[in-house]
Amino acid sequence: MKIFGKRVTAGPIHFADRKIEIRVDVQAIPGGHVVTGTVRGNPDRVEILRMPAPPRFLMNNWQSWGPTQAMSPGERLAGLDERMANYSRYVFSPVPDEASRALLSDYFIGGPGWLTGFLSSRVAHPYFAIEGGEIAGYLDYFGTEIPEAVSLEPLVVLQGEPWSAFSKHTRIGRRWTTASGLRPKTRSVGRVGINISPA
């Protein structure tokens, strides 16, 4: 797994070119890492993470009614192209061009023994794309000019059984939201089983 093109390890990362400047801090936490930082300039779409795609993974949709289900690289959601053509290009994703070319998972994605997910979506839309045999994590800023540095949407990378990793992701997100002055939205969903083994 790579964060901003570098093997995951705790410490700072700095990237700058004529378009953008990104300052990142990768922090080790029990069971994984948290990636925070700032971005300024004209970031458009920024790749945060890249890793090999497992044969089966848990993907998520940005709509509250959308599917969260086990998928495999190369699969497509049944009826997606027809719904996008007949109802709205944005029915499944706020990045419809990406959804047309690749399988997307918004906010988080998980596989056997791991889960990675963004903790917010305040400025950019965070998503993961299956690109060949890899998973790429992106922040899409939709071409917005950002003259002063703003916080990146934090990313957490966790190891462990999917349910406990997802529960930890939720707890970290709640703490980060509270610490950043946002009011967390809480909803009890109870304990659910997550099975991403091949059918």
C-alpha cells in the first residue's frame, strides 16, 4: 500500500508543483495509520492511496439508499448504466464519468483483514476506484480553486477483521469530528455481519 506514492510509514510528506501544494502527516495508531494534512492551489482530483485489489472486497455507495456489498474487480453493478442514462448521471455518484469507467466505492472500502476510509467529506468528495488490479483512493475537488490551505479529508487505514475495523473507523471518525468542531451525526444501526468471502 502506498500513500501519496510512498510506502505507508509514519511521518511527514510534502508535495508541491505549479498547481498544488500538499502537506501530509501520517500518524501510526493502534492497528493502522491516520493520514491528515492540508492542500492549497487547484487540486482538481488528488490520488491519496494505491494498493493491490483483493479478489473480493466490501464497497460502499455515497447515497444512503445505495448498495454496500461485496464485489470483485471487473464486476459492474447491475443496471447502473441504464439508471445513469434514464434517470440521472448523478444517481449513483457525484463523479459520473469515473463511475462510468470504473467500479467506485465512496468513503470507505474493506477487504479480508483490512479497512480504509475517509473520515469526512467537507471540501472534497472521497472515493476509491478499482483500476485494473489496484484500488486507488481519490479526493475530487471538482476544479475548485483553493487559495488558502484547507484540511485534507482525513484517511484512516486499519488492519483487522472487517466488523471491528469498521467499528474502529466509526469511533475515530466521531472523535475527529468532535475535535474539529463539527457536530457528529449519530445513528444506531446495531451489529451486522459483514461477509466478503467469495460466494
